[in-house]
Amino acid sequence: MESLTVAHAIVLIVHLLLFVYWLGGDVGVFYSSRFVVDSTRTREARLTAAKIMLDLDLIPRICMSLMLTVGGLLSEFYGVRHPAWQLAGLVALGPFWLGIVLFLHFREGSAAAHKMQRFDFWFRWFMIAAVVASVVHSLVTGRLDAQPWLAAKLLIFAFLVFCGLMIRVGMPPFIEGFRALVADRVTPETDARMQASLGRMRPWVLAIWVGVLAAGVLGVVKPGG
């Protein structure tokens, strides 16, 4: 077995926990969402399932927001050196992204949260572009020649962020149906729209599960490293 320093071991454990809770939390969110759209259940049961779903949803969001920072720090132990400015940016990224996630969760429904949602939407597109550009630059310059699996993990992460955006695009009918449920104005039409919305989001959710699992396997096997 490889010998780990204390710092390496701590960062590695945190990295593994982020993968575990990201995948596990996401599965829980999707499973509970099925009860929210189940029109055969009572309104109280559906609202309880919705509360569980919304509370659980915070966990994978937190994990995703911290993943690049923890992964970047972990890559230092595998020989990928970052310039001081880049390392500082990586360290700052996690708390910044986490702050956005927590703000949106705890200020849900406020005018400030509505503005932050728009910022978050475009921020995620920026992060996709930044990660892809970083991987391309690293491959062209040979920076990741000794760790090609890291390039694959970064591209998977960018794809996971993209999947999250596609879920968000397909979510409005689900949200409208949920608001009707809260206001006790549910109709067969609102239920049908919620169910159709969940069906459109399902492929992207499954893609996230596969992507997180694939990234975890790459981190263990380290092909080409």
C-alpha cells in the first residue's frame, strides 16, 4: 500500500465522502420525488415526501460545490502542481460555491434568492467552460501526461454540472405542481405536468449517477497513471 501523509489521508477521506454523499443523497432525492408526484397518496403524505426531498437535496449540492476544491488539493499529492494564484483560486472556489448553495437553500422564495438563481445558472455554465478549457490546456501542454485519469475525471465533473443544468431546465412544471400542492390547489392537470416533468429529468438524474460512479472508479483504478 502507498504511504500517506496525514494531510494526504485527510484530503483523500474528504474526497471519498463527497463522492459517497453526492451519489447517496441524489438517489434519496430522486426516490422521494416519486412520492411527491404520486396522486394516489394523501396531500399530507406528499408534502412530507417533498420536505424530505428538499432537505436531502442540499447534501449532493454541497458535495458538488466542494468537489473541485478538494479534488484540486488532492491532485497536488499525485504530482500536479498548481501555481500559487491557481491554488488560491481553488481554495476560494469551494467556500464561494458552497455559500451560493446554502444561500439558495435557506433563502428559497425570496427576491434575493431569485436573483442569485440567475447568477448561479450562468456561474455553472462558466465553470463547465473553465473546466473543459483547463483540461484541453493541460492535455496540449502535457501537464497531465502522467495522470490522464485526472483529465477524464474533470471532464466527467463538467458533464455532471451540465446534467444539473438540464435538470433545472426541465424542472419548472414540477415546481408549479409543487406550489399547487402546497396551496391545496392540485388538479389532475398539475399532477400530470409534475409527472411529465419528473420523467424528462429522469435521464439526466441517471446520467449523474453513472458519472459519479465512473469518476469514483477512475480515482481508484487510475488508468494510465
